[in-house]
Amino acid sequence: MGKNKLLVLFPGRNYSVDKPLLYYAGKVFEKRDYDVVRLHYNYKLKSNKDDIPALIEEAKVYVIHALSKIDFSKYEDVVFISKSMGTALAGYAELYFKIKARHVYLTPVADSLKYMSRGKCIVVSGKDDKILDSRKLKIYCVEQEIALKQFEDVGHSLEHADDINKTFAILMVMIRMYKEF
């Protein structure tokens, strides 16, 4: 490491860093000369997969352990890209390590709202998300003046169930967003 730019990828409970939204984020930022850290806590968790708050609490131990090896002071720019329960973990990690990170929150969960703030994050979700109601998320983002991108006809996975081309179109939008972030 030593490029003074860092990206940390925080997976979701069923969404590893090898899945497209996080995989291509890593590729885009590597091309921009960022050090990339890919966290792998999701497969280690023992809590009930439907109990997101319990999974978040359990994963905090892994996140703090993994990130404690990083000297954040040597980085001029720190970016956290997180998916689902990883959004709460990214916010928590920023506070825990007392750093200033820029965030892309992909399909956030309710526990992540308290960490989001204007000017340093973008939020992305599907309008049919069942984990965090899209109307509630939109109201919160408008009130907090947080940039929000919501995709039609997709849920928490940000994938179209019936049309792979629409899923690829979302992925292309996200790759463009990563390049501009």
C-alpha cells in the first residue's frame, strides 16, 4: 500500500465483494490508483440471516479487526463502498476509527441512516426494496440533503428479475457513478 488513496468494500449478508456491484467498484478504483481492501466477513457470520441488526453487531468484530491493520492517516482520500448491512458497518467503522470517508451506500439498511450525512455520500437503492422502504429512504435523504439514486422496478438486489439487459444497464450506471465519484 502507499498510494494515498484507499477504497474499502463492505459486503452485504448475501452479497460478497465478488458480486458485480462491489467487484466492478474495486476494478474502477484500482484503475484510479487506489489501494483496495475487500472485506470478507459475510460468510463467517453465525447469526440468523434474517436478523440484520444481529448480523451487523456480529460483523463489527471482523470489520474492526480487519481495518485496525490500516494506517488511515497516510491516506488523503478514503472511500467506503458498502452494500446492505455493510452500509451500517461502513458508517460504524468511520466513527470507530475517527476518519473522514466518502461513501457510496448501496441499498442501505435502517441501521445505516444515522451515519449518512450531506456532502460526503451517495445513496443508491431500488424503489421496490423490501429491507428499507424506498419512500422512507427518499424522505430521509431529502431532509438531510443527501444525493439519492433510486432505480425503478428493482428491489434490494438492484437486479431485474425478468430482464438481464436492465440489470446490466444498472451496472453500467453504477460503473459510471464510481468513475465520477
